[in-house]
Amino acid sequence: MKYYTITVNGNTYDVTVEEGAR
């Protein structure tokens, strides 16, 4: 599982990605 933070238009989102979940 990977997780990272992105910023869009000044808003911060915590994104979690489950690897192999397709």
C-alpha cells in the first residue's frame, strides 16, 4: 500500500493507493 499527499488549488488531500487492487 502506498500513500502520499497532493495539493490542488491550495487544498491538501491524503491519497492512499492499494497496490494490486484492480
